[in-house]
Amino acid sequence: MIVIETIISGGQTGADRAALDAAIEIGIPHGGWVPKGRLAEDGVVPLSYRLSEMPTDSYAARTEQNIVDSDGTLILSHGPLSGGSALTQDLAEKHGRPSLHIDLNRIPAVQAVAMIAAWITLHSIKTLNVAGPRAGNDPIIYQKTKDILIAAFHKRRKENKTMPFDLNKFKAAYEKWVAESLPDFRLHKMDEIVKKYPFVISDDVPWTPYSGKPSEQTFALVTSGGLYLKDSQPPFDTESIHGDPSFREIPRTVQQEDLGFAHAHYDHSLAQQDFNTIFPIQRFIELEKEGIIGKLTRTHYSFSYVNDVVALITKAVPELIDRIRAAGVDVLFLVPV
């Protein structure tokens, strides 16, 4: 896993200042260049930020120096880039440095965190330059930027952290939901019962960012598309309100004609034409042949529609984990349907 060693910015109000405050809160060293006189929209960049002054008061020169001194530049905004943020992207391209622009009007915060983690790993970024609009142009960019960076890097600096989940609390809420929703379920009023389902909401990012080199790792696939081998496996239960928490093993040699589809809550038409749309096993075989991934394991897995999370995480998931560990799998690629 690549761990950010330093976060730098130009010290401006808004996104720049948020990056510095996030670094301080998390405990990551910070730095960067500011214009001569520590110029900023609100007057002078506070001395509490460990930033170096340029020999010129040019904002553009400061922006360029931060790009040159970093391994990559992250730009956060609400909407298309303009002004200094657009210049930042252009200068990164000029110097051949990686840059990632995330438009928070289009991309939810949780997805932004995942994108940042993947991008940092892909480009082996250790010194990160952060940029974006000043507070005068975007009053909410400071808090959004700070929250996203803390979520991304605080989680990456923790080891063996798992998503908190109160099983007993969920079980009570789930049993209540089943009792109240069963009449509507029998009438196939799925829209109504889904609105009442006690979804598990995580206060943190509910997954571990990808790390490592794909060409050196072993991959396995998991789909929730309800696939099963027609000639040798029973179909999933599609009649119960609980769904079916079990899984089916699917070999890497599987062909379209081998598969049945047992999932009552999506349109099967595309998958019946090409099962790679929900289980891209043949695409991964191609990646293995090209050396992009190291190895594709022999056995892969399919789940179907599941409401009974208790049964899923107490029985099926531990069994699945045991199997993938025994197979030496490094990366489990999930294809949700």
C-alpha cells in the first residue's frame, strides 16, 4: 500500500487550506509554496502553516512550483474548473505530472475517496499536491475537501480496521421489517418494502483501498447476479423475502450455455446474451494472458438477491473467505448487480 508522506498546497483559502488542515489533523507532514509575502484571499497565510515563500508574488509561479515538487496533483471542485484551478490542471499536463480532477457535483464523497485511493496507488504518489477553488468562489469547498481527505488518508494510515456493524441491532430491525413487509412482498410491491429496509449505513468508507501490483497478484471474481451451473447446481431461492444467502462456485472455464440465472430483481436479457456483463471472467482471462494481472484463480463465486444479512455475514461470507484464502487470492473483484 502506498502511504502519503507529505501533503502540500499553495495555502490559499478553500481547498488549499483544507488540505493543510486535514494533514495536520491526521498527522501527515505538510508543506508547499506560497507567493512572496504569504499572500492569500484573506490577507496573509497564517504562520502556523509550514509553507515556503516564493521570490515572487505570482500565484501562477507558486502553483507551478507545487506541481513540480509533488508526485501528483489532486483538484477538487464543484463543477468545471476555472481560473487558478484550470491553470493547475494545465500546468500538471505541461510538466507531465499525474493529476486527478474530481467534480463533487457529479461524484459522491464516498466514491471520491475510493477514486483518490486508487489513483494514488496507480501513480505511487507519496507527495500529494492539493488544489481547488478559493473560499470566495466556493464557500463549501473547504469542508468538503477536508472531509474527503481525512476519510481517504486517515483510513489508509490505519491497519486492520473493519467496518463497525452491530449484528444484534440489525437483527432486531430486520425481523421487524420482515413482519411488516411480508404482505407487500407477497403482492410483489418491491418498491414499498425496499423503502423500509434497515440498510446498514457506515460512518466511514466501507472498504479497503486497493494496493499492490496487479501483475503480481492472484484475482478471483464475485458476482451478485444469481449465476449457477444448470446441470450440476440448484438455482438460488427467488421466492423468499429473505433472499438466498448461499453462493455457487463457478469455474474459470465456464461458458454461456452452462449458466442459469436465478435472481428476481434485474433484467437478465443482456446477461443472457453475454454473461461477461455481470461476470467478466473471459475479460480477466484476457488480462491474465496479457500479463496485466498475475493469475486468475480456478474457482470464482456467485451470490444472488439477499436481504438476510445476518445469515450472509455469519455463515456464507466466512466460508467464502476461507476458500479464497486457501486459493491464495490477493484481490477479490466484486461485480454487484
